[in-house]
Amino acid sequence: MGRQFGAKRGDSTDEESSGVASEEVIYKEPTVYDNLLMKLGTSSKSVADAYKMRQRQEEGRSESEEDEVDGSESLSIFVVLNSFVYSYLFVGTDNEYPGSPTMESRLQEDGMVSTEEQSEDAEIEADSEASDTDEEHGLGVNDQSTVEASTCTSSFNEHFGYNLSKREVDDLSKKKWKYEWEVPAVDMSSSKWTGTGECFLKDVGVIYAYPASCRLEKFNSYRDILHCNKKPFYLKGQEEDSSIMDAYLMHSLNHILRTRDLVTKNDAKVAKNKENSKEEILIGGGFLDQGFTRPKVLILLPLRSIALNVVKRLIRLAPKAFKANVEHFDRFCDEFGTGEEEDEKDNNESSQNFDDTGKSNSQKSSKPSDFRMLFGGNNDDDFMIGIKFTRRSIKLYNDFYTSDMIVASAVNINAKIGKAEKNKEFDVDYLSSIEVLIIDHADVISMQVHLVIYLFKLVLLTAAVNQLNRIPSKQSKTDVMRIRPWYLDGYAKFYRQTINLSYYSNPGEVSTSNPFLFILVPDINAFFNHHCTNYQGKVKLICEYKGVLPKVLLQVRQIYERVNADSIANADDARFEYFTKKVFPKIKDSIQGGIMLFISSYLEFVRIRNFLKSQNASFCLLGDYTEASDVSRARVWFFEGKRKMILYTERAHFYHRYKIRGIQNLIIYSLPERKEFYPEIVNMLEGSHNMTCTVLFSRFDQLRLERIVGSAPARRMVKSEKEVFVFC
């Protein structure tokens, strides 16, 4: 793919038209981007491969002359997210934002370019001089036209300096998005990016061939992004996440530092001209540089252990001048890491395993490796930390209202929102001016749904995001004369960029016939469609899946029965009716036990549980909130045949990975979201004599279905006139 795009691009370049032989090798100084790739490549194989590919392209060599580049998805997202790296490195090289060293100097300070560091005096002097040079941002007195005239205006200024019209706001409020273009994803087989508006990725195949001096603004954008096929570290290793993390952290740093230095520059100009021309200065559109509060970047993560890695990497990527002193770093490592005593305790606990008779036996943990990697560290899901960048330090545990970035869990934010709603003395106004929202491991966050959220009909992720960009409940210390007009108009949500990174995507809304149980579950695709309203548009990944059926090790007939549903609103009702009228009568009349019902949704679990109670059925529970003592008892009863059925939820499996023995008949009431759970569950039939497996699905389960059986079979199954399908 890269060669095809490269050839096309090469036909129209000035270098070829000048007649320079492609075989000629000319020594070139390593560019800023070269140095970045070399540095990041030491910890990321995919980025190292990107650097090798770049070298081959610049030297005119084909890919066949060397080993093929590893086909990992991290290389593609390193480009698409969203050339944020390129924004950080290239867009500013010709027109640096005020008050900062150049981008090359910034990387020099981080050891990427071997030149002398700027002294503190020189940096301060550069900061003051920057306030006198306004052309690059058009921030002169009463001179907003300079911004429009500049050919070097960065995407930062273009995006946040644009004022939406009432008509544009009305169109955005309708939430009708049309994806108009598709581009193959680099090094991601059977995947493609699709987006709204103008396609800015059409030349993505040759992006690595660009020299550092080339202008790459057209690749840079503040659009919303949904990457729904991210290979998480707990499945593919830490380096799979590293380049994606680096991309969004560098973008976040770029955004924070541009915002900070813009405000600093304007503060200096206001102070300098305070006595003679204050009123005239504040008329200039360039001085509208702030929101209601200071925090501009919010990163949502599921666990403290993941937050630990993200913040550590953020500190490493920050310019050296800023990280000269990292305040409260030891405290952060203690609270977000796992101490030696905890490690020893975890190892002791993992060495004890309990069989289905309730007896313990000392042996190595039977938990899958991905479970151990994900939950091996500090797996607390309740945290929030403010981070502030000053001239010579990074302050962790900073006050939220004066922080530049907030790293938090959706669980913690929702708790604070609930507290503010109950007690007017508390507020979450620090979320009012978030301009970049990054949700990493959204699939894990979607598992963190607590019972209280179901009862109050809230969505963990959606409730948190709905609180962003609201008008503050209390007056802030911000100079209202410098607040951007679209904040005052209540349009901030249309400027916020959302980057949603997930292992998988799920579709839409779920409801039941009972209006008191109506809930919009935290579906990733629905969240992206309804709560990401960036005026610049959207980009998302579409994937073709091979399925996981080959990972089923047993020779078991897997019978898929399609449930006909007219709409997603009544899909749950149709499934429940199908189960009660066609599946349960067979179970009830059968004398055979060992029946396990696997259920993805907790609401479905409650509904089936209540139905079985009404039928006086013999069953036991392994649900989201089943007590540990009840779990042990239920497994023993089921294994010994004292209970005919056992109900097991996906969330219980996600957090515990129980191995249930004694299963003879497996009924998958609703397919799991996580594709690897399917073979794990079906393989639990091992040891059964007359094993059977029945799967219920509807056409609204297509996203789940294609991850399990494959994209092509899934499309046939939802459209076919037949309603029963068999896999062996």
C-alpha cells in the first residue's frame, strides 16, 4: 500500500522533474522527525520500522530490498492520530508560537538533537521578545486580519480562532454526519479510515517520505477520532500501545504549551501597555485567548496502573525545561503503583487456585496472561489528578481549577458530578473548558458500570462527557474580556476534540418494554455518534475481521439461531421472547442438568433471573455483584448437579475469569463484546459427554458477530433467509 501511494506521489514531485537519479545517495542531516523516530524507536518496534521505511523511501529503495515492515496497527495510528506528531514537529518550525523555544530546540532539550541547551536567561529573554513579534499569530492591536492573511497559520489557531455561525451550530446540533471518503489504513490489513468533510489522509501512504522542511498542515487537524481496533498492551505487549500513547501525549503537550504561551504573551502585552492603551488592546480579537477555567486536556483512563504509565510517559516527552522539577512524583508512584508488599501479596494469592469443589490447591495461577497483565498492577478505578506545567516544573496533584491537564477515571468524575448535584457547595466547573478529550481503553471503561448507575439510568462515560463544556455554575477568576466568544455562546462542545481509543466498537442503544429500566448503555459507537460534535468533522476506523472460531479447540456443533427484531429499540424484547417461548421449554422439559446461560448485559441477566424465579427453575448465579462466598457455593452446586442451571455474565468473566466445570449444554443468550471470551467460554465444555452450544443473535448484533465468526459470514447471517446456522 505504501509503495502504491509512494509511486503516485513520486510522479508529481519536483525532485523527479529535475532529473536527479534515484540511485544517487546524498548525505542529509537527520531531520527533527528522524531524531524523533530514532528516539521513540528504541522503545517501539513499529516506530523503528517506520524510521526504516522512511529511510528506504528517501534513498529510493524498494521494500523488497529489506525485511518487510511489521504490519501492526500502531504504525497507522501514529500517522492518523492525526499527524498530531507532525503538528508538534513541523507546523511550528516556520512559525513558532510565542514565548516558546522552537520545536527543534524543544526536542534538543529532550535529548533528541545534539546541540547546546538554551540557558534560563535566554529562554526568559525569548519569552519577553516574543511579546513584541505578533505577525505569526496576528495578535497585534486591533489586527485580527493578520491571522487570516498568514499562510503559516497553525491548525491550533485555525480551529480555535474560527467563529461558528448560528446556522452551522443548528446543523451540528442535528447530529447528522455523512462519511464521504475512505482511505486504506497503513499497515492494517483489511482496515480503512473513513471520515466526514474533506479527506486529509489521501496521501497518507507517502507521509513518511516528506522531509522535515515540507509543510504538512494539510495532514493536521483537530477532528474527532474513533480508533476501534487498538491492540491493547495486555494482549499484544507494551510496545503496541507505545506509539499511540506517544502520539496523543505529544498532541496534548503541543496544545497545552501553545495555549499557555499564547496567554503568557498576551499577559505581557497587556502589562506593557496597561497605562496608555489597555482599552485599545482588549479590542483586538487576538486577545480572546481563554476559556472559563484553565484545564484544557482531559485524559480518561480505566485503572491507576494505566494512568501511572501514561503520566510517566508524559513526563518523559515533556521538554526538559518543564520537567526540571516534577513535584510530588514519589507520592504519585506510591499511590498509583504497587508496592513490594502488595506485589508479594498478589503473588501469594495468585499461587492459590480454587477448583469447582471449593477446595484450594497451591499451584500457579490459571488466569489468562492478558488478565494478569491488565490487573497485575494497581487496578483501582477511582482516581483523578491535576497536572500543571510551569516554566521550570511539572506539578502533580495540582488544584483542578488551575491545572493544564486532568488525568482521571470516569468512575471518579461521575462521583464528583453526583456530589455536585446533591450539594451546591461543590462543583465541577474545572471541566467547563476542556478542548481536547482523550479516552484510552474505552472498552475497559465500558466494563466499569456500577449498579447505582443502572438504577439512576446514567451512563458512566456519557455522564462524564455530558458535564464537559458547560457554563460554570460559579464565577471564575478568568478575565471575562478575554474569554473566547464561542465559550460565552455555549458552543464549546462544538470545538472540543475527542480521541476515542478502544479495542472494539459496539453499536447503539438498548431498551426494555419497562420505561423505568430504559438505559442507554455505554456503547462506544453510539457515544461517538451522539456526543462527539466537533465542527471540523470525524474520522473513524472500519475493520474486517477473520473471527475467532479457529480458537475453539473442541469438536462441538455451535448452532446460531437468529432472533428477528424490527429495531434496536425492541431487540432485547425480541430476544427475551424467543428465549422464553422457544429455548426455555426445551430446558424445562429436559432432565439433563449442566446448563450454563452466558449473558453479556447485566440488565438481561436480571431479566432472565427474574423469569427463572417465576418459573421455579433450578439455577444459581455468577453475576456482576455476586458475593465471593456465593460464587464458591454456586460453582460447587452446579458441578455436583444440585442446581440445573447457572447464569454467568460477561462482566463477571472480565473481572474474575472463572473456569466453570460441569457444563453439558452452553446457551449464549447474548454474544460477548470481547471476542476472545467466546472461545474461552465454549472451551469450558471440555470433559462433557454430550456437549451442545446454542447462540442467539439478531441483526443488531452484527458488530459482535463479525468479531467472532468473521465479517463476511456475519453479513450473510444477518441477511440470509435462513435463521439457523451451524459451525463445527
